[in-house]
Amino acid sequence: MKPIFILNGPNLNLIGEREPEIYGAGTLAGIEEGLRKQASAVGLEIVFRQTNHEGVLVDWIQEARHVASALILNAGAYTHTSVAVLDALRAVSLPIAEVHLSNIFKREPFRHRSYVSPAATGVICGFGAQSYRLALAAIIEILGSSDASTRSLHA
Ligand code: CA2
């Protein structure tokens, strides 16, 4: 099985350091460690990355098309601004989980719009680090489905 790509956008490298009341006290490295264990418990691998650059995120989404089995994406603030990210996601025929640490619908109105959601299989937000664990659990379930026609529904 190809690895599950877990991609993170701008400023997510700062969580645990600043604004713990919004994003929690855990670090991105801690989240990565937990997800790696969760995946390896069922014999799967993850590729976990973070970038502050929109073009790099687009490059990694394009890379996922060829080398990943699924994509989990927290695009950070690009969620709310990036048509380039949406266009890249539209070319991905894999299960895509959009995740956010915070409940973006409880926050400022500009965070209520997501350019990722139209291309995502599903969206999980507001559960802190657990958002990632829930997303990975959903993706593992989709990948484990023996029904190929169900799987294509999620693409
Ligand atoms: O809740 C999420 O996961 C977000 O994707 C996080 C983004 C935010 O722009 C989205 O609206 C929701 C922000 C990433 C973290 O930014 C920080 C900024 C300052 C200090 C600590 C983290």
C-alpha cells in the first residue's frame, strides 16, 4: 500500500508555542508521532510534511496523485484563500480528508469559507489534535474497504 500523505500549511509549525487556547498545547511533531503509531498499528505508512509556501503545498498535492493512497490536508490559512490549492486537489483521485484543529465555523467569518472542502471527501474540524486522529481513522477505514465501488465514491 502506498503511504498516506498528511500535508500541513502555513504557521502550523507554531502550534504548541503560541495561541494554545485556539490550537492546543501539543506540537506538530507530537501530532506526527501519534499518527505514525496509529498508521503503523495497521501496517500503513505516512508521509507527514509542513510548509509555509503555497506553491510547495501545490507541488506536494500533485506529488500525492502518483505516490500516495490518500491525502489528509490541513491547508492552514490557504484553506480560505487558495484557488491554486483547490485546482491541485481537483486533479487528485484519492480519498481526501480536510482537517482543522479549531472549529473554523466558530471563528471569524473569513474562516467559514473553505476552498478545500469542495474537493474533499470529508471534513473534520474543532477537535484539536484529535481532528487528525479521526481523519486518519476514517481514511484507514476507506482504504480497508473491500468494496471497490464504495472506495470510488470517496475519491
Ligand atoms: O484550525 C486549523 O487547523 C487552521 O487550519 C489553522 C490555521 C488557520 O489559519 C485556519 O483558519 C484554521 C492557522 C495555523 C496555526 O497558526 C498559528 C498562528 C499563530 C500561533 C500559532 C499558530
